[in-house]
Amino acid sequence: MFAAALTWPLLSASVAGGDPLAAIRYLGVGSGAVLVGRLLGSISRAIFPASLVVVSFALIVLFPGQIFSGDPVGGPWETSSATGAFYVQGAVAGLMLAVRPRQLPLRILGVTAAIVFGVVPFVARARAAAILLLVLGIPAILARSTSARRFLVTAYGAIFAAVLVATVLLGATFTGEDRVGVVDQTVDATLTIRRPVLWQDALFMMTSNPITGVGPGLFHTYSGEVNKYRERYPWERGQGHAHNVFLQLGAETGIPGFLLLTALFAWGFVRIRVLAAPDAMAVMGAVALAAVGIQSCISNVLASRAVSAATWGLVGAVQLERVRRR
């Protein structure tokens, strides 16, 4: 799977055109970060989370005005959504350190990091990131038994899958007319109308070019909604994506690209789920994965290499428990 994640964008680009690096940032960065996280985790599972905490603090020192500005296109990653997503991962890394037994200095560092980084999504007005940190993080902190932790990992994977399926269905069925039903009103109150239209564009590209897609990085070229928006607001930055990483990858690299990214997330949840006795750190790994997976269904946060590397590094770091035998 990891080899396919690295090579499929190259094959898609060779046939359909485009820049393979545009797709590798979704597939390749995550695959590489998992391996790095596992390698460091074989030495100590605290190494990657502690490193992420240190880097996250350093970025606050270097870019305080941008990170806490609340500007939708602010921060080191250009959007508040990516800033919020990164600091959700930083807060999860802090919680991983906070739950480690018999290591008081790391636990103090972890608690401090979780509090400081947990504030960032709220201040940066990254509402989805802030909500996900609370909704996913609090049950993970409270879970004490192995069965409760294993249930949470399963539940987080199921929630991610439900959100992904819902966005696909919305893109496939969305119309801008007669939006008076309860479902339509709920969607309109939750999402901007552009998102389902963009998802519709992505689905059309994916089904029209099911094998190789339209080419990595070329979604904005073929999306009528993107071109319409850019003509109306030529000064806007960062508006050339589908607001759904899975559908955008499907549009650009075909159904295989969509399935590869989905399979990578599914593998992450399953790999944590089958640990012999998932501990608190393992559940936090599932929190990290679910948070960025759900955000990636409604935004482009996974395009940030920093967000992708942080997420998958944490997932890799918690996987080196003994696999449960059947």
C-alpha cells in the first residue's frame, strides 16, 4: 500500500499530465511519516510526540502574530484551518506525554502543551478543529479500560467513515434549488454552498476519468466553480481546491487515488484497533487520525505537509504494541 501511494501519482501524471508532487503531498508524506514514527517509536514512543511539542512551541515563538491572528488566510500554513489542524495534533501529542506513567517531567510538559496548543484552534477561529479536539479528546482522556479504549478507536474510525460517505453523497445529490427540507437546511447552516458544488465537480472528474483522473494538481483547471470564483474574486488565495482531500485526490488521480488515501486512513484505525491492549497513548493516536481525517472531508488541511507529517508520525509512534492474536 505504501509503495502504491508513492508510485500512483507518478503514473497518473505520466498519463494525464500534472505535477505528481501535488498528489504525493497527500499520499507520500503520510506514508513516510508513519515509517518515521514507527522507527522512533521502536526506541521510545515518547520521542515523536515530544519532538512535535517542541516544534509546536518553537513555531509559536517565531510566528505568534500569525498563529493567533484569526485571519482565515493567516499563519505559517496560510490558512486558519491548517493552523488549527496542526495545533490539534500538537495538543494530542501533549496528551500522549501527559498520560505516560512514571515520567513526571514529560507529563508536566505534556499537560502544558495540551493546554497551550488546545487554545490555538479557538483563537485562530478554526471552528472545526476546536470542536473536534473537544468531542474526540475528552472521551479519550476519560477512557480507562481496554474495552473502552478499543471501542473509542472503533467509534472514531466509524465517525470518520460516516463523514466521508456523507460528503460523497452530498456532492452526488446536491442541487441549488428548492432547498427547504430539514436535511437541506442543516447542510446550508453547516457548510458554505460552495463546498457541495466543489464536491460535485470532483465527483464528475473522478467518474469521467476513473483510472488516472484529470492529473495531479489540475483540479482547479477543470472545476467550473473554482474558475467562476476566481473570476469574481481574483485577489483571493488558496481557493483552487475541492475542500475535500479525498474527492480532490480522486478527481486528480482517479478512483485508485481516492481508494489509496481512504485505505491509508482505514489501515491506521485498524492497526491501532488490533493492539493487544490499547493504552491511552494508542487512543490519542486514533484521536489524531480521526480529527485530521474529518477535517480533510470539509477542507484542504492535509495539503499541509506539516499537518500530514504530524498526524501520521503520531499514528506510527503508537503502533508498536504487541498485535492481538486471534
